[in-house]
Amino acid sequence: MNILNDIVSGASRQFGREFGRAGANAILKGANSYTIKGKSDYSGRIKPSDSDIVKTIKEIQKVKFVSTNKANTSRLIEITDLILSSISFKGNETLNELTELNELVNQYNNKFNHGSSLIDEDFKDKSIDYLKEKRKEFADLMDAFNENTKTFINKKLRLAKQKRKSKRTATILAFPILGGLGIHKFYLGNIGQGVLYFLFSFLLIPAIISLFEFISYLSMSVESFDIKFNPEYSYYSQFKTRN
């Protein structure tokens, strides 16, 4: 029995394609640090250490289908309620959970497809109408979630691009003529270090250090430079979204 499967599958595929394969490195620093989690253990009993999403995955896995249409419809409503209560967009906290969210959506859809195939096509009951409403609610929720996630990432990425430091500019400024005065440090936002370079520039020690920094920046890839000096840009640019 096909209950809005095509609509939901489309929204779910968009989620997996755009957000489900994001990178797995912690890039932002300090209070803004978020790591996109790798695959968790979704098997076994629910543990206190499990995230809410992993707990929901395990709850869905526990649902078993039987031989009656009414009971299977009830179970499909149950798992749909579970996922409806688990998907909401909460900014960077949600980005941190994208791998688990992608697994949740896949497990839910697989379970739903299996359960709906066990319901007779000619089964007519008010519970079927209610299930259709729930399934449509999930499809709408996924569309809104996809849009909110994409809008958030694109906004953050635009801001990060505006603040992004240029590897070429930093390298030029680090050359001892200017680097000895700490100009590259001011450019990169390291104001305290820039002040120290400037105050002790007469000793030539800052010029020697800046020469090594010049060589370091010169040999860095743009990606490595961004990870070190443009962490927000590196973090948000790893998500591939369609405008």
C-alpha cells in the first residue's frame, strides 16, 4: 500500500543529497566548535549516553509488524509520530547531528515502506486517513527542515566569505619588510601579537619570525590556510547546498 511514499521520498532524498554527506572534522574553535558526528552504533538497547536521535532510531527499530491491517496501520502512525517529534532545526546543533538525522530518515522510510507493503490495498479505515495526514505532515516537515537548513548554511557562508582572509594578502604582508612590524598579524586578527611585533621590531627578532611565517603561508594550500585562519568559512563551505 503506497501512502504518499513518492512525496516523502523526494523530500528525504533532497536531505540526504544536500546535507547527509557533510564532512567530519571539527573546524570552528572555542565556544563555536561543532563536529559533524560520524556513524554511531544504532543497534542494541537504548543507553543513557545515546542522543535523542539515536534513541528514536532504536525505538523505530523495536517496532514489529504483525498480520492485521489495523495493527500495522497503528504501528506506522507510531513510528511517524516518533520521527515528527525528532526533527527540528536548531542551527549549529542540528548541523552537528546531520549524520544521525540522515540515518533516522532512512531507517524511518525503510520501516514505513516495509509496513505499508503489509497493508491490503482494499483496507478502508479511519486510521488510514489519519496515517495519510501524518505522512503528509512528515513530508511538509522535511521540506521545511531542508529549506531552513539550506537558508541557515547559505547565510552563515555568505558572512564567512565577507570575513575570509586572503592567503595571498597574508603571505605578502608576512614578508619581513612589513611582517617585522606585525602587519600580517593585524590583518589576520591577531592584534595582541601584532602589537608585540611592532613594539619589538627594532630587535629584528619579529622580522626573522615573520620570514618563517612568510615561508609557511607560501607553502600552505588554500584549504589548510582557511582551516587555520578562516575556520567558519571552512566549516560552512563543507556543506553542499543548492541555491
